[in-house]
Amino acid sequence: MWKTLAKEEKRVKVIINDAKRRAQRRRAYYESRLGDPMQLLRISGTAAKLVQNAESFAFQEDPANL
């Protein structure tokens, strides 16, 4: 019984260590692929005016107020 328990503990320890090593390799791979975060930014579009509240937006956009 003790031998099987020790064998099982050893197997679990090996599995945990393998998972840690895989996670480290995966982290290193993704960090190498990521590179500079500023290069990932893609900003496109047009300028938009921000309005603080809905009432002023409705007043400004209403064709009757022009």
C-alpha cells in the first residue's frame, strides 16, 4: 500500500512539473510573439465630439434648432 502511494505521489509530481514547464515555454513563446505593445495599436476613424448629457445632444442635433 505504501509503495503504491509513493508511486502515485511521484507520478503526480512529474505531471505537475511537466505542466509548469509547458506553461513557462508557452509564456516565453507568446512574449516573443507579442513584441512591442505600441506596434499592436491600430487607430483609425474620424474625430467625434463627446457630449456630456443626452439633453444637450438632443438640442444640438435637432434640425429645428438650426
